[in-house]
Amino acid sequence: MDQPLVLGIESSCDETGVGLVRGHTLLADAVASSMEQHAPFGGVVPEIASRAHLEAIVPMIESACEKASVRLSDVDAIAVTAGPGLAGALMVGVGAAKALALGLGKPVYGVNHLAGHVAVDQLEHGALPEPCLALLVSGGHSNLLQVNDISGDIVSLGNTIDDAAGEAYDKVARLLDLPYPGGPPIDREAASGSVTIDFPRGLTSRKDLERHRFDFSFSGLKTAVARWVEARHRAGEPVPVADVCASFQEAVVDVLTRKAIDAALTHGIHDLVISGGVAANSRLRALAEERAAAAGVRLRVPKRNLCTDNGAMIAALGSEVVARGRPASALDFPADSSQPVGTVVV
Ligand code: KG4
Ligand code: ZN
């Protein structure tokens, strides 16, 4: 018999995504982004995101069904991001998923956004090795997770104590007059620059490692870049943007890869998955490959459009949760803006 057809809905931040997955096969992935509407503000404006989700959700459901050549009545189960994320944005997806579940008479699973970022890798590289270590880096999160069972046993090993990695890219881009989101332009500039400035590596001193071995901090780095640029301005000297980008980027990816490999080796885990928007970074991919190979750790990084927020990741997680026989969510489950990663299905 065919594996169940799972429709996944994602609306936790600025992407409205609807994906259709059967087993580990991606049938369709429709994504609308409100990023351009946030660009003038240099970051996501929650109220704008919620309104954009409302406008995009039905067209994205229709577009996914059309791309996959399926009817809504063919869908066997619905998965939706219940959290973490922006409360108003999450509510749009959760409301749509519940309406579909009621209308179609199918089960609904309110699932964890972070687990979705890991599960999505199955669509490209097949069954997830368990346990595996996941490094999730995006505009909203920077986590190190130990994934023992993607459908229900995920342990947080580390988190950012201030800014997320992508947020640091966005803020540094802003102070260098580069466009939002800052990751892609900094990545591009860095390619033609050299690592000439020794910016600080957050939470890597011996004292910090005692309490925050697998945690991250990027706000000190951002401030260090701001101070360095200000000093140049004060001295009336031009800012070597490409070198600042290369040096900043090296400080970020050095810490990310160093801590990820340390966590894998410390916990006896041999597989590392890197996902989230920042996983698109070319230097992060290269350094992670180099350091993973040296440490004997296998590395899996999904392709760029699967790394960023989308419905496919939620459908992929839903498909796994259904396959492993997890109970569906009660129809009155809430959107939870701070849903802990240990709660994979609400
Ligand atoms: O996963 P995502 O699309 O949305 C969430 O934040 O959940 O990630 C967006 C973040 C932004 O902060 C953006 O600057 C960053 O990912 N990003 C990158 C690159 N492409 C996107 N950061 C570094 N290098 C990149 N090439
Ligand atoms: Zn995300």
C-alpha cells in the first residue's frame, strides 16, 4: 500500500510554506515570502508577517496540490508548525491546518519547527541516522540538538544566549550598508576579502566553556565589528568592506563548526546535520566539511532551498511522525511561540 500523503504547513516567521510528502519523497513545495516587505525595517515585523500569511496561505495550499497533481481529498494527514515562532504568524498556519483537518476528516499533528529543519534532510539524503547531531542556524535560531528519535526524542545541547547567527549577519550587514537579509551579501563580499581582523569568538574562553560549552553568543562579535567600523570612520579612513565581511564570517563559522564537532565527539555521535538559512553559507559549508572529515564525522547539509523555512520540512517531519505511529494532536492544541524542542508533537 502507498505510504500516507502528508500535507505540511509552515508559518512561524516570514515564509508561508505548504509541502506535500509521501514517505521520504517530496511531491511539492510551495513557498511565499514576505521578506521584501520587511526589508525596509532590517528585520521581520510580526504584524506584517501575520497579514502576509493570511493572504498567502490558501494560494500556497492550492499551488502545492496543483504541483503534486493531487486533490485535497487525497491527503491522509496534516502537519503544521505549532511553534516556536511568532505567535500571530503561527496562528494563521495552525488555524488553516485545523480547518483542513475538520473539513477533510483527517488527523492533524502540531509539530516543532526546529525538528522540521532536521527532518527535511530525509527528503534529500534518505533516512536520518539516529542518533545524530543537528546544528540549526537561521535568523531566529542557533541550536545544537541531539536527535535520538526525530519523532519524539530530541535533546537541546546548546543555544544562543543572545543573537541568532543569521541575526548577527543581518545586523552586521546593516552597519556596513549592505542589503537585508545580510547573509547572502556578506557571503559574496567575503569571497573577495581576506581574514585580516581578529574578531572575538563568543563563549570560547576557558571560563565560558565551563558553563556554556555548546552555547553560542554573537552580540559581542556584532559590537566588535561596529566599534571597528566606527574607528575607521572617525579616522576618516575607508572601510575595507570585503575584509570586514571575511573576518566577521570567519569568526561566526569558526565557532559554529568548532562547537558542533566538539558536541558530536563529546556525545559519541558520528553524524552531523546542518540546516537553517545560514547553512546556505559557502564558508560554513566548506569549513564544516573540512573539520567533520578531520574528526571522522559524517556531514549532511540539505540543499539551500530546503535549509530555509518551507512547508516541505513540516511535511517531512509529519510523514515520519505518522510512520512511527505517534498519536495525532487534539484539535484544540495552541500555537506555542516558545515551544521547547523536546516537544516534537503537541
Ligand atoms: O531559515 P531562514 O530562511 O529563516 C529563519 O530565520 O527562520 O534564515 C534566514 C537567515 C537570515 O538571517 C539570512 O541572513 C541568513 O539566514 N542567510 C545566510 C545566508 N543566506 C541566508 N547567512 C549566511 N550566509 C548565507 N549565504
Ligand atoms: Zn526556521
